[in-house]
Amino acid sequence: MEQKRSKFESDPVPAHARNAIKQAENLCDEHLFARARLLLLGVHEELTALGVESAFVVWLLAVACDSIGMLEEAIQYIAQARALDLAFTRIVASEQIIVGHVLTLLNAAGPYDPEVLSLLDALRRNFPANHPGLRLVEDRLAAAATDGENGRARAVA
């Protein structure tokens, strides 16, 4: 059965921007995240200039950034996406994945690593203080720092 779609008299999103979003989505499906990121940055800039905010575009930007290891940018974009749409399940799932990547780095690099501390700062800037992901990272960071101090004290004794 064919669906009839409504056409808006004046769609705020230009057709070329819609096409670029679809292309970026396809690039992500093909794991070409760096190229998708560049395309999405342009689309996001254009939509912002038009006064249009898209949770989908910033979510896809977060996914692309996370996939190429740009965690600080991924945190910024996933927080923007979450602010625009609290119920979009892909945003919530991606947010959990990104926080998981921060925890993985914390476990690998340790609590005093400059990148870990920079990502913690990014989480604090972009997430509310009571955000469960932020609290989890802070708790794990404190535990890792305490474990490190206890280990050093045992080694000296």
C-alpha cells in the first residue's frame, strides 16, 4: 500500500541538505565515518544558520566522531542530541556507548592520563551533574586513583 506523504508549503530543510544527510547516513553504514563527519559538519552548520536544530544530525555526528576516536567531540554532540530529543532510543544507546569508551580509556590509561582528564572535563561541561554516565566515570576515576595510591603505599612499605 502506497503511503501518501504531506508536503509542507515551506520545508525549512533544503532538499540538498536532506540529500546530504542521507548520504552521510549511508557513509556511516559503510563505516566511512571520517567522510560522514565532514559532510555532517557542513549540514549542521547550514541548518544552524537557518535556525533548524536536528537531533538526528547531531546524533549522527556523535556516532561518526566516536567511531574515529574523537571522543571529546562525540561527547559534545551526543549531549546536544539528547537535549533536543530525550526519547530517541538511538541517542540514549549511543550515549552509553560513548561513556563506555571513556571508561575503557580510563581502565587502559589510568586516572592521571591527560586525555582521560580532558574527557572527564568534557563530560562535566556537557552533561548535568546528576547524569548517570558522568557519575559512573567520576566514581571509577576516584576508585582507580584510590587503588593507585593504595598500591603505591603497599609498594613503599
